[in-house]
Amino acid sequence: LVCLTWLVGLPLSTPAATNYYVATNGPVSGTGLSWSQAFTNIQQALDILGDNDEVLLAGHIFWVESELRWQNRTNVHIEGGRQGVGFPGSNSPTLWPTILQRSAQFGRSGATPR
């Protein structure tokens, strides 16, 4: 009975990780599940990501209006430098740099995730 109780407490399987795509040229109501349906801002992806999910950023300049936040998630991976095509597509920060630029009203500027 003790062993059964212990096994019941374990998840049967780890949920599959989801890739969320972010590109400034995505559609207004994109789902974030492909480059053609990419979210247009990073916070949209951070708001819905789960444990073990990945946020892929196209090599674009993203204007950040406020602090980027996510809570209660583990093993989250955020990666810039993506070409913005394919599934998930090529990655080369040298060819396709991703730049986070803070807006003037938010303060400091410039950051490049790697």
C-alpha cells in the first residue's frame, strides 16, 4: 500500500515541451505555435509558457515596454538568433541577432540574449 501511494503521486509522463515563436512580423492574433503564427511580443509567450517550454526569438529588434516576467516555471529556455522560418528553423545569432531594446520611457537600452 505504501508503494502504491508513492506511485500514485508520480506523474505518469512528463508533458511534451512546447516551442513558442516570437517575431515582430507575426500576425496580430497569432497563436505563437509557428513562425507564420508567431507572437509579436515576448511577454505573450512568457504569459502562457509551461515547465520545460522554449521561447524562440526571431533575429529582430523587440521593443520592450516593461520588465519581462514569468512565474512558477522550471527549465524554461529562451533563445534568440533565429532565422524566423522553418520548424524550428536555423539559429545563428551572428546572422540573425535578436536585440531587446527598452523603450525610452522604460529606461536603459540594449540587451542581446544568447
